[in-house]
Amino acid sequence: MSVLNQASPSTALPDAAQALRPSACPGLLRIVGARDGGLCRIKLPGGELSAAQAQVIADVSEQHAAGVVELTNRANLQVRGVRSGHEAALIAALVDAGLGPMPTTCAANSSIELTAGEAVPSTARSVDSPHASSGLQRASAADDVRNIMISPAAGRDPFALFDTRPLCAELLTLLQTEAHFAALSPKFAMLLDGGERLARLDHPHDVWLAATQAEDGVRFVFGLAGCPPVVTNADADADADADADADADAFQHAKHPNSHGPAEHSGSNDTDGSAEHSRSNDTGAVAAVLPAQVTDLVRALLHTFLDLAAADATRMRHLLATHSIDALLQHAQAYVDFPLSRDTSLANWQRGMPADATLRLGAHAQRVVGMQHVGGQPPLGRLDAITLRGLATLSRQQGNGTLHLTPWQSVLLPDVAANAAPAVLAEMNTLGLACDPAQPLTRLIACAGSTGCVKSFADTKADALRLADRLPAGVDVHLSGCPRSCAAAHCAPYTLLAAAPGIYDLYRRDGQPDFGSCVAHQLTIEQAADMLDLLTRPAYPAHPARSPSDA
């Protein structure tokens, strides 16, 4: 068993199904209602899932739910459609499979005494509340805070500077065993970047740490409320964007001649699958520490947040709105025995190794010669029980018996012999996964849509499948049923925001907050495909305005 999944199965919690937090993020011990039934989120350490655990999830999804398993954009899983009355049995099976928080945070059945219908409060900011003494509260809080993202190829990526897996395990232990951290929001999240080529760097995190090569060895640069800085090609694309804007204006005026500008849409939902598009509080690179100092640094930053943040503050950006970064570091200094202050020499620091998201698809070399990881993307991040069992079997037969979930809602099978990789790819294709970045389904994400969410204005899943048939090459699109943007934690290049069933407003990322600028209103999926084709053509001289029919 890997370093990230050493916890032995803990005692099942039959009363946990009663611990529902209204309007809170779903968790393993807290099943939240949705239009298609209950939603149970399973947080995976480092995104790793054993084949045996995958089998259990497949089984319970059929026995107690709708048989639908979703991959999230934080490399977790969630079971959809949990049937009423089946919550306790589903939770017990998952906890017994070792998918819950650390056993030391879970009390025995006899110590959990929660009356029927009693809910653990979602707004509690102190472990001194009456509920905090219960084993269920401790277990649920420990489950909530397991929010550390690492590369799905951590420890195997040949370009990595540091194997982050042991450090991730250490931080997960810290989060679950230090009682004060139970007061953290389930939305509070961290990134631990080892410098891999296969890495997701555009998800904002409350605390991020990135390995960098220094003169005396590897150090971890850190920042708050944002992402590791990376080189962009925005300047090089400016001229092409200007021509595309002219085309978009012509298309939009032809469709809506009385339109005078884009509608304003703002709002996000900071759950496991959510967007946090504004980076106004992003600190950039603040300072650097040795790998051996990372855990103490994180402990100090978390205590600082809980010491200083207002009772209703859930994210680091909220604290940075009222306190300077220097004030935070000065406060955190009391918790560590090494110097902690802003390093001005890092003001322009950027990650040295570019990331390549396409490495999640197909077969690619690992650090060990002759070994590869093989990846594929299920349609719109959803698996049925049969497919999940098939992947589990494939990982046993051709890999190391584990599946690695990715923050692109895809699956990676590590440690596949190079000569077996073609057969593994063929089997993944047979199971319905897209394994080539040229396939349109690898470039589309969509929220649950109106079939699973009461807030959605459209069936985004079905509409995304229709769009896939006409999606221009190389274009990435996010379909959101409402402004909350639960499917994307990053700023997608293009977003279709539902306005009515089958009708969307098209947004393009341009440095503006939220979805960016609205370039067209009230489009059908077919019109959206035409518009995307127009926007992504190579730059060419301006031309007369076009109507929707000839765009």
C-alpha cells in the first residue's frame, strides 16, 4: 500500500448519516441532497484509490445510489443519487474500505450518540461548541480538511524536483490530528507542487507551495490565496484577440442588433468543484523554506488564519482583505523556530518547468525506465459502476493495483510496463474513456446540470455532448448551468453560461474576473459552436459583419 494510503479501515459510523449540514459541502460523512438524490464526496489522499476501494465504490453506487460516480476537479470522487434510507449503509461500507478520515479521529460506534435528525452545525468556528466533543463531529471535521492537491504523477514524473507524496501524507496527518484545525472550512485548500510536468497550476488555493531549485538544493516557495506564478503568452496573443473581438462583435450585433454590451455575471461556489475566478488577493511568491520546514510552516499559517480571521471568514483571501501579508508572517513567526519574513528577491519568481495537461492522456514515461503511466478521460467526468470495475481490474492486471484521479476529471493508471501500454490504452478506449487530447471530450467540462441540480437552467451534460460533435480543434469549453460555476475551479478559456434550457451566453477569458467578457448572448449549442469556430480562427483582415447563418 502506498505512502498516501496507509490508514487501516476505521470503525463504521452508522449514525453518521444523520449528520447532515444544510448548505454545506458534501463529504463522506455528510451526504447532501441534490435533485437526483444524495451526494456523497470521497476525498482521496493525493488522488489515489486502490483497486479494492474502487470495487467497493462501484458496488455501493449500485446498491445504495444511482450507479453514477463523478470525478471532481480536486482529484476526488463523488457518488450521485444516494437513495433515501441508504445513507448509513453506504457510509459504513466506504469507511470500512479505508476511505474515511484517519482511524484515530473516528470514535467507536458506542461513543457516537446523535439523536435522529440532529445536524452538526456547518457554521461552527470553534471546537468548544457542544457538538465538538462528539466522535462524529471530530470525524466529519477531519474528513472536511483533507484538501491537499498534488500531481497525479507525483513520485513518478521524470521532470519533478521533489517527491511530494511523503510530505502530503505528513500534512494530511497534521490536518486530521490537530484539534484546532477542525475549525477550518471544508473549502480551505492547499497545493503542494513538486515541479512535475503533469501538474494543475491554475486552481487558486488558500496556501500553495512549489518546489524550486536553489543553490543549496530544493526549497519550497509559498504564497497565499492564489496559484504559483507561471509564464503566459498573453502578450503574444493580443493581436489575434483584437481581430477575434471584431468578429465576435459582428456576430453578436447580427444576432441581437439592440444589444449594447455584455451582461454582468459574478458569483462562485467554493466547494470541491468550484470556481474562484478573482485573484485580487493573490500574494505571489512570498518566501521559501526547506522541505523539512514545510509542515511547520503550514501549521503556523493555519493557526495564523484561525487566530486572526473573522468568524465568517472561510478563505485566506478573506483574511488578506483585512491584514497585510507582513502582518500574517509576523504572527506566524511565533509558531516556528526559523526566520519567517517576506523575501523580496522572490517578487518576480515564476515556476521554471512548464506544465502540460495533455500528459494526463495516453501513455507517457515515468521516472523509472521502462515504466509508463496511462491515462484516459471519462465523458464529462462521469463513470458508471461497470466502467469503474473495469478500470480496477485493468490496474490489477497491468499496473500497480491503484488508480490515480486527476484534477482534470480523468484517470491515470501508473506503473504500466511500456510494452503493455498499447493494450492498456486499447482497453481504456473500450471502456469508453478518451485517451487522445485531440478528442473533443477531453476539452469539455460541464456541471451536473438541471438533471442533478435545482439551480441549473439547462441540461449541461447533454448539451456538452451535443457540442462535442462540433467543437473546433484545440478549444477548451466550460458549460455552467448557473453563475456558481461548480464544475470549474480555474478560469476556462471559454464558458457557456446557461440562460434557459438549451440557451447560453458565451464568455471568453480576457483577464477580467469571473468568466471574463461576454461576447455573445442567447446562443443555441449550434450557434455557440459557430461562434467558437469564429473566435478561434487564425487572425485575418477585418471583414463585413456576418449574420448567424453565415458565421
